[in-house]
Amino acid sequence: MIISCLLLKHIHEINGKSIHFGFFYGHLWAQGSLLLVGGGAEIAGGWSDEPYAWAVQHTPNKKIAIISTDAGSDPDWLPDYFISLGALEVKNYVFADRASAGADGLLDQLTAYDMLFFKGGDQWLYYQYFKGTAVEEAMMQVFAKGGLVGGTSAGMAILGEYVYTAQKASLLTWEGLENIQSENLTLTNDFAPMLKGFITDTHFLERGRLPRLATMLAYYHIENGLQVNGVACDDQTALAIDKTNLAKAFGTGGTYIYRLAAAEKVMNQWSGTISARHLAYGMSIDLNTLALVDGPSVSSPGYQAENGNYELYLSGNNAIENDAAIVKQLSTLQGPVLIVTGQARLTAAKLMSALSDNGKSDVSIMSAVQENNSEDSWQWRNKIRLAKQLVFIENDFETLLDFMKNGPTGQLLYAHLRRDQITNAFFGEDSKLAGSRYVINNLEAPALAYQGGLTYAPGLGLLQNSIIIPGAFDPGADDYYENNTLSGLFALGDGGLSNAIYINKESWGHFHAQDGENQLSAMGKYALVLIENRSHHFQLFDQKTGANPRNNASYDSLVVQVLGHGSSISLGVPVPTNSPEYELESDPNDSVITGIGEPLNSTFISPTVTDSHFNLDIPKSGLLRVYNAIGTPVHTQHYQSGKHVLDLERPGMYLVAFMDDEASKLLNFQKIIKK
């Protein structure tokens, strides 16, 4: 009864190795048609009319059986709706247990219909009640004789060859990113195989399930060695598949076609690569080959590499107690740290304390406020020049960006971020700022993306072709999963970006140069998700869910990269800027000394003089400035605590001033003489 089977070979390069994979697509019997509905209420005169009417038109005898385990509060609505769309006969069948699903004579009743439609509900009950019964057999017989099988929500979930049963509980997105062997990841391939080669998923972006479907594909491959594909629909969205496997998208949301390229287990997490096509209303795809037949039409700018010559740490959350590993890593780096924060400074103080507990003593905190942006804020500008690591935490974005535009201190800070080999670390929401643009309001209200209400602003552009979404799929934040997911996906098209980077709390991304490439590495409790825009064409959604279309876009070619702990991917190559050396500023009021003061602190640097140099014993880090006898600065340098040697060119009297890092005030002003 099998007509044909097609083997397609694909080559995907991972970590420099070309890996060959085979994908089988085929027709099972002289198959019928399918209607996959992602969920959401049907609306007479609304989004559901076209796909449901399509289903009726592809039902030879226009007789429909609606199947569920619960009659619902309005059992007549859906039959009447199908009748209004051209059906001749529609009947509800409610099966509350396995016995009723296997009743004598039921198979003959159900196969008298040419369309079986499964309502929403609980897919585990569907699998448990229908497996091995007349209902399952009727599905296969109706489909084999050219009829139609459809379903919405849980009803769609059982229509793939590989079925996610949700036997224990629904697999939440963060669970799959934390542990690929979660007990809630329950897949089977022993149910009526309607859509060969596919796993289906529903309520897709509404419930942040993009990483969930990816995890299902990876799990099946890792456990069984099979390359499985995925198809998913948003709510108020349907995919109509005819007898030739030509599929057309309907509704206000998106349809998503995923093809696994490679996956491997990384500790309890996983890493892998998935090719994706995102379809909007009216677009179509051949599911035999996964080639688009009618796709998006707007030209894409093409993929752009990330070529910064600096290091970035992108943390998923502000809570310092959840970032112990990244704090420890920052503490091992050499050179002074400058923490840039807002007015409150409380979280910055906690971070400073955490760094100190890990042995990092040369840390300062600067509030990005206009009082530190004046011409006489030379001390802060010198701290910026001396800083080897800049850390951003708990900033008001508008205030910080205004600070960087409107004053010499802020402008220096903006430039210093981009210097060769500088390390920049961003904590929590501040991680958004490292990208080309950031989403402003994704956490304001749960349904903003659904209503087309997301707004964006320019970021710092350290990753000049990327957008970063911290806390993307955090446990307990599922009300915002749709906003968070679409914040990145929409920006790829609307902003012409190449990468959307999703990071959970207790996790971070590390952008750094290694072996001549810029690598993005994932670290922490949850795998990192990176979506690469490899499309030649995209198209913003135009079907309205209310006053506006959803903040979503269709793409002809995306790549979903999941990076488990310690895994890396190349984003480009570092391009040096050959940043010139700094000259530290002097206090404009100290260019001439009118008198010689006594030491303000007798325990200060305690210089001892030899014929050729001064031996300094400095108790804490700070800025040392030496003047000659007429008050001209001859030496300015930042010193860490400890013993140092200072050489001066010629004998004479000198004046020494010392500015403490922590207190930012003059601690000592004394006279020394070189013989």
C-alpha cells in the first residue's frame, strides 16, 4: 500500500565538521487530507472560516464526526458551525473511557464519515482512551480511503507520526532547556501515524514552546537515532494539508516547520541545530521536500557576522545570588573593574561585595547620572580609562543612553566599551543593551506581542547584528513567554537583524575570541537558544488579531541553535580597532601648586628614597600623581595596593598626590626629594 519514499541528503557543518544526514519523507497509502489547528476558539465570520471551510470542501461526502472526551459547555456550536460552512451531516461523539471508544459497531459508524475532527482537551486521555480501539482504527481507515482527519489543540497533538502524550504533565519550555531527560518529555510512535515523519505542537508561541519542540526533536534523535521533523501552529492558526502533502497556512498566527540537523547530549542539557521555516497566512509548503511553494516576499539583508574585538558576558538575571559562577569568573580577570549603575546602587553594591568576596579588590561604582558628566568629573573619566572590565547592572536605559550622548564622561564610556580586548559584562535586563536594539516593553503586559504592541529602541550595538532577550523562558514567567519569544523573532525581520539570543536566569552567554573566531558560549543551568536569520526573504504578519497584526514575521530560512552548558558557536571574527593609548587627565585646578602641604595620612605611601628611585608601599588602589617643584605634572599612574618602584628622570623636589579609588578623594599630599 506504500506508494513512494524519498530520501533527501543534507549536509550541515558543525564545529568545522561536515555531517551528512538522511531525511525520509513519503506517502503512506493513498492518503487523505489533514487539518492541523493550533488551538483557540473558532470564530464564525472570523479567522477559522477559511481553514474549516477548506476541510469541509475536502470531505468527499460532507459528513463529519466530531470526537472528544468531554461534550463541553456548548456541544451544538461546532456542529452548527460546520453545517454553516457546507457540511451535510455532523455528529458529536464523546468517549469518556476506553470501553466506549471500543464499543461494538463503533468502527462502522465512524468510517461512514469522511471527516473525523478531534476537539481540544487532554492529549493523554486521547492516547490512553483511543490507542488500540475503534477510534484509532477509524482514523487510519478514513485517512487511507482519502478522507480528512483534523484536530485542534490536543486534537492536533495526536496527528503526527510521533506523538507527545503529556502523560505525566505538560513539558514546560524551561524543563527541556534544563534537562533533556525530564520525566515530562513523553513521546511515542505507536499511535495512528497521520503525518509521517513529524511531531506536532500547538499553542506554539503563545506558550513559548519554540524551545520545547526543538527539545522533542533532539530527544527523539538522541534516544532513538532518528531524524524527526516538527510542525507547530499558533492559536487561531491552521495548516491545511492536501492528499499530495501540499500544506497551506491560515489564520492570524504562524505555522512553523522544523527539521533537525544534529543534536547531542551535553551533561543533562543538549546542543543541536534545527533548520526552520516560518509561514504566515496564505503561504504554502511541500511537506514531501520541505520546499516553500509560496513564501514570504520581502528581500532580507542577509546574515551579518559579529566582528567586535572585545569580550562580553551576558547574564540572564539581576539577582547576584543566582550569578555566583559569572561573578567568580569576572573576579579572575586582571585589572580594575568599574560598575556602571543607576541612582539606587543597591544591587551594584551587592555585586561589588560579591566580587570582593572572590578576591577582587580594585572595584569602583559609578552612577550614570549627569552630575558625573561634567567637565570637572575628570576622576571618573580616568577610572573609565583605567578600567579593564566594565559591568552594567540595574540601569534605567533612557538615563544611561542619555548619559552616554550628552557629556564627556558618558561619551568616553561609550567609546571605551569598544576598545580592543575590553571586557564588558551585563547583568539581567541590562543585557538587552548589548544588542543592536532592545525591546522596551516585553514585561509590561502579557498580551502585547499578540496585540502588536511591542516597541524597540537602539541599543549599544556591541553585538551590532543581534537582539538579546534575558530571562526569556524563566520558570514562573510563562505569562511573558509569547512577548519574549516574539521580541526576538519580530526584530529579525523588522530590524534586519541576524541573531536573536535568548538567555534564562542562572545562565549566561560569553562572547569571546578563540582560535581566530568570535565564539558565543553558553554557561549555566539552562541551555541558551540562538535563532539565526539565514533568510533570503521575510514578511511581517498582516492578519489582525485586534486593531493590529501580531508582532511576528515569516521567514524562508531560520536556524535554531540550542547551546548546552559549555557549548559554543562561531558568530564572526574579531576585527581590531587599534585603539590608541590613553593619556590620563589632570585636575585642571591642580596645574600649578602654590604651597607644600604636609601628609594627610602618615600611613600613606611611605616613600623611601634611594639614589635612583622611590620605593612605594601603597595600602589601597588609587591614582598617584607627581608634580615637579614648579607644579607641572610629571607622572600620573594608577596603582594597585602593594609595593611599587617609582623612577624619576632627574634629582629635585617633587610633590605627590594620591586619590583613593574607593572614596574618590585626596588622601595624601606630601613632599619628597630625589638626590
